Amino acid sequence: MELCGKASRVGRLAYTPGGEPILEVTVAVNQRMLGKQNVGYFTVMFSGELAETASRKLAIGRTVHIVGELWNRVYVNRKGA
């Protein structure tokens, strides 16, 4: 999947218990359909050396072009819904 947009939130560099660096970034993507403009937000996770590099280079408002895999997470509350 390819994603082009602007960084709207850049988290702090964190580390897994095994010592691997991870970084969570939110990317805002503008989409025009039928004359209307919508904004979609995507959470992007970086790991390893790329997480360290991204934490130094990314800032809010910076244009990003990301190529990677798309994973969908499902939230299940305590009631199982």
C-alpha cells in the first residue's frame, strides 16, 4: 500500500521489552470525491532503524510518502463486542 499525506502527529520513540525501537505516526490524507474534500487519518507504525530515522526527520505538517503493508486491528471490549 502507498500512502501520501502530511504527518499530523508524531509520537515519541519507544522501545519494546526486547529493545527494538518503535514509532507511531498519524498521517492525514486529503481525498476529493464529487467536489467535496474529506480528510482521512491513518496510524503508521515504524520499527527498527527506520523508527529511529523517522523520529529524527518527521515533524507535524511534513509531507510523507509511505510504502508498506496494511494491517487492520479490531478492538474488542470487556463484553466481547
